[in-house]
Amino acid sequence: MAAWPVVGHEWALDLLARGLRGGRPSHAYLITGPAQVGKTTVARAFAQALVCERQTGTPCGECKTCQRVTQGRYPDIQFIAASKNNIQIDQVRAIQTDAAIAPLEGKHKVFIIREIEQATAPAANALLKTLEEPAPQVILLLTTAHRDRVLPTIISRCQVIGLRPLPLAQVQEALQTRWGVDEERAALLARLSAGRLGWAVAAHTTPELWLARAKYLDDLLTLMSAGHLGRLAYAETLSRNGDEIELALGLWAAWWRDVLLVQRGLPQALLNLDRKTQVLQQADLFRPEQVTGALTDLTQALRRIKANVNARLALDVLVLRLPKPAVL
């Protein structure tokens, strides 16, 4: 039997394959999990299995249909993503119109809708109608990193597949064998990814992401010795870079986590291995209660920003509360 073109997530793939082999796939799936954990990869692989000419329950990867899916040239599989940070009702209406038409080639017409939590209220309600009265040939594959933001009525009409982060050893092995990353860098990327292979690959193949990591970690170290005006000026600048706020705060949280682990005698569990010397220095400069306080503040700031609280206000509070080195 052919292997899935996916690293890890074996239990989820087995569940999907059983539905295919039994001839009873669900009309809609909601694939959840952290950002860049592999949700779209799993959705694409399952869509490929649905239309594969051999119909074995897994994509063969060799037939013309599988090859065209890989190349993005198969007409009965469509990807829908947010436009201007939202999935608009016009996009859902286009799905409904297309869903009413028979597949051009195979038995199924598959729509992969990424980040369904970004659907506007009218778009989500329109999609709900499609989920309630699905056409027999249509299968919807929805993905989200924020299940709590998806309408409960949409969730209830989907089979939910929750993806979990991969073991770090599996991420490292995939980086070395599939992407040719050397062992030391693969180990670092695996740790920083927290089991999200998509993030690790992006960090390896996209220099801008790696540079952004360095920038935001350096910014954090600079901010802690800055005065109130400098901190507020930085918060204003960061608040205008909406797409990077969660990236920056996530990196800062991982940094404080490492500092706390060193203080608790667990340096072997560091994520930022390439900055171990700096982490050790920070562990000496701050009291443990300062570090745990910084982590709490970051968690609260992230929660507020995700809840659409004014980003500038949340960042102002966060940077003003960043600790200064303790007097030793």
C-alpha cells in the first residue's frame, strides 16, 4: 500500500483511510491543531486519496490524477483562503455555486477551506447551510488553529480531526532526510518548532523568518534596559505590524520559558540552543518571580490580542511591565 505524503499524524491518517476504504467518508471534516502543525498537508493528502484512480484508501502518488493534485492542476479540488484577513461571503457563495455542479472528472468535488475561524459572520452562516444540506459529491475540508473561534454549529456538523505536535525526533529526522538539513541545525529547528514541522521547514527555507526571530529576540533584550518612552515607542511600532505581533510574543514566551528552565536546573530542555550563553546570562540577571511574571503577562497579552482587544493598548501594558534586571 502506498504511503501517505505526510510526516507523522499516523492516527489521523488511519482514521481518514478507514472512512475511504469503507466507502463512507464524512461530508465535512474540521482539522484542528497549532499553526503550521500540518493541517493543510493532511487535508491535501486526504483530498488526493479521495480522487486517486486506484481508490485504495491512500493516495498512490503515481497515477495521473495524484500527480495533477500534487501539481495543483486537478479541477475538482479547490483551495479557499482568507482574503484581506477574512473569508468573505462571496467566497462561500462561489463554493455553493460550484458545489451544485457535478465533478468534472472523478466522483468527488473537494473544497479545502483554510483558517475557517476567519470567516465573517455572514460567510460562516452561509457555509452552515451547505453543511446542513450537503450535495452527495461534495466534501468540505476545513482547517483551523483556533477551534474556539469557530461557530459551534459548524463544528457539530463536521468530523473533527485534532492534530498534535510531532515528536521532536521525528521533526529532526524529516528535516535531515527530506530537506537535507545538517544534524545540528535540524536539532535546533526541531526544538524551536515545538513539534510543528511546517514551522521548521519554513524557518529553514525562508531566510526572512529566521531573521525575524533574531530581530525580535534582540529587541526583547534591548527593551529590558530601555526607559518608559523607548518601550512605548516600540509598542507603537509593533502594533502597526499586525501579522507579526503573535510571532514576536510567541518568541518572547519561548525565551522566558528557557530562562525559567535554567533557573530550575533544566538547561538540557532549552529551545533556543543557539543562544544558550545569553539564556544563561539572563537566568542570573532576573529573579524567578520576575520570569514567571513576564510569562504570565505574555500569556495575558496574547489572549487579549486574539480576542481582538486593542493591540496597541495590550502591547503598551506588556512592554511597560517587562522586568528590569534584579539588583544582585
